[in-house]
Amino acid sequence: MTVEAIILRDPDWPTSVWVFVEGEPVEVVESCVDAGAGWEWKEHRDELLAGASPAARDLLLKLLDGPPGGVYVEGREDRPWVDPAA
């Protein structure tokens, strides 16, 4: 099986993703872990986790626990990256 993903990344706008399986477009639920400047971390994290399937949520919890670019995160202070209750 061939899966193709086309990702349009705009640093000042949400990422757009298109996925094709065997050449046919499929519905995409995009979850972009972006710890760059401009995000309120808790809101961004919680929105990603709320919309994820159980399998995607497991991976997201791992990726969200100290993501690259974390030095630019606003509003985190000394709170854990992922709340223990998450």
C-alpha cells in the first residue's frame, strides 16, 4: 500500500495536510505539534489531545512531552509539558 502526504507549512498560519492512499484522497485529521512562538501551550496541547483517536493520543502524549522548540513556548512557566491527568 502506498500512502502519500502533502504538507503545506506556513509559519504564520495553520498547516494544511492532504493524504492519498493508493492515489485516492482520504479524510485527514491534522495534529501539528508546534512548540514555536505564539502558541499558548496548554490550549494548543489540550486541543490536540481532545480531537485524537486513542492510538493517535498515545503518540501525541509522547511527542508533547518536551517537544523541539519548547524554549519559545509562552504561558508554560514551570508546569509539566503534559499534565499528569492528561
